[in-house]
Amino acid sequence: MADDPSNSTGSILDQSEIDKLLAQEMAVAPPKQFLLRPEGARGPTPVLKVEPYDFRNPVFLSEVELRRLRLLHEDFIRYLAARLSLYLRMELGLKMAKLTTATYAKFTDSLPSPTHLCLFKVEPLIGVGILDINPRLALTIADRLLGGRGHSVKAERYLTEIEIALLEDVVNIVLEEWCTQWKTEQELRPQIIGHENNGRFLQTSPKDAIVLILTLEANFGDCSEQIQIGVPYYTIEPVVKKMQARRQKDTAVSTTAKKAEWQAAYEHIKVPVRAEWSAMDISLREVVSLRVGDVFELPASIFHETRVLLNNVPKFVGTVGLDSDRVAVQLTRKTVPGPANPLKSDGRKSP
């Protein structure tokens, strides 16, 4: 007997139904993730958080340290802008674009071409830093130093020897001001050691060395270009460590100063203790008419609201009672800083 065509057609699944079944299967049984532990055992990761780490680009500076360096360089930018404006006799605006770290290879590969690079050293530190200035900005500054009006030079070319010599004075100001920001940690002396126009062939540092990169947005007349300063981390590491040690020392000193230290001489100082009530308020007319033998009706709750003053300063609230043949006050709680809350004649606290 031949099969019914209608039955065979109804048993065939289309692609959408197959995808739906596969999605349900994957949702029911998700793939398990495992983590290889240091001892070599493989185990699940239900609560562990795994984060990727790039061993070729390790991070030597924490967010807190980068924030401190950013504050230091903001001061550097502010002073540098004022000094260059005076030197060029024309306003030069500087703004921090970013302060990041990257490998030396990544930094040099990102340098544009053509460009102008100034290689410098900072005594007594080791290593060579790189100052990258866009040729358009460099030519505009050179034009201003030669008596021009500071209009943007549109040419995209390498600098001549005369233009490089003129630019060196500006670069020296930049480096001197940068070193000045570290003078609280160590006296630094910058020195220009060379000029280049292509960063891809530089070999002043190992390719995997970490470089601290400061990128500035410079606005000079109608010219708006970037200036980059790249310093190897191993160059500034001694100064950064000194800065961290000084900040930790200052924090420890300020914390220690806040702690009260007990002295043996304090043991015999007498402190007056007084217990009092804020029982009721009376009018001035009632005060004038007071006579010996008058009776004040006080609320019973004041026995539980007795203020205890140490050297005339309210410190505790207690309950009045008898201890053998003496009146005593049992401390129940500390007073809340602020104005006292006297009690009315009916035992309620006044507003």
C-alpha cells in the first residue's frame, strides 16, 4: 500500500522549526566552562570572575596613579601654555587630549608621517623620550619666530635645518617646564639629543617597553594640531616611586596626627562632673513672684532624662536613683551633638 502523500509532507520539518529545536536544546544544556587551576586540576567556574590579561602590554600604573599623574600634567599644561604665549607673543592654547600607556612599538607605529620628532634625555634618569610635533604646527611656530603673523602653514613637508634650530628653543621650553613639575621629587635636567622625521625606524627603547604618552591639543592662531610626549616608564619609574612614597608618608603622618595619644600627666587632671535637668519653663512674672516655700511640680520622666556634663559639656543622659545613702546617676546613652532639648512641665520635649 502506497504511503499517503499528505502524511509524508506533514512529517517534514522546515528550516525555522529545526532552528527552533536546536535553540531549545542549547538553552536546556548550555556548554560548561572550566578553569585550569595552578595545580593543574580542571574545575568549574561558578563564582570566579575571569578577566583577560595582555602579557605583551602589562599595566604598570593603577587608576589612582594615572589620576595623580594626570593632575600633575594638568598643572604642566597650564604653566606651559602661559610661558609659550609670552615667548611667542601670541596666545597659544593647550589642552590635554589623553594620558595613556602603550608599548613602544605601538606608540612608534601610531606616529604620523611626515612628522617631526625630537629625541631627548633627562639627567640623571636613563632612557630616551620622544616629543612629536605636527609639521604644520612646527612650521607655523617657526613662521611666527621669523616675524610672521602666526597663520597656519598648509605645507606638509619635513622641516629644514633652520626651522629645526628655531623650533629647538620652543622644545627646550616644553621639556624644561615638564621637568619643573617633578622638582618636588627630584631635580631633572632635559637635553635634546637628536631629531627624526619617521618614528617607525626608531630603536631608542625595546619594542615591548611601556611608554607613558601625553597627547596635547594645541591651538595657535588658526592652526590646531597635536603634540605628543612619550617617555618610557622605566625612565620615570624612580620619580614615580618617590612620589608614591612621599604621598604614603604624608597620609601616614596626617592619620597619626588625628589619633589622640594618652600621656601619664593626664591621669591626675580633675574634670568637673555635673548632673542637671531641663524640667520646665516659667515666665518672667513668675520668676519675680517666687518666694521661699513655693513648690515646683516636675514631671516624673525627668528622672530618666538627666543630663551629665563633663567640664560643662553635655556628654551623657542618665537615670537618677539611690545607691545606699547616696543619690546616683546611671548613664544610659550618649548625648547627640546639637542643641539641648529641654522638657516641658508635662514631660514632653520642647520643639
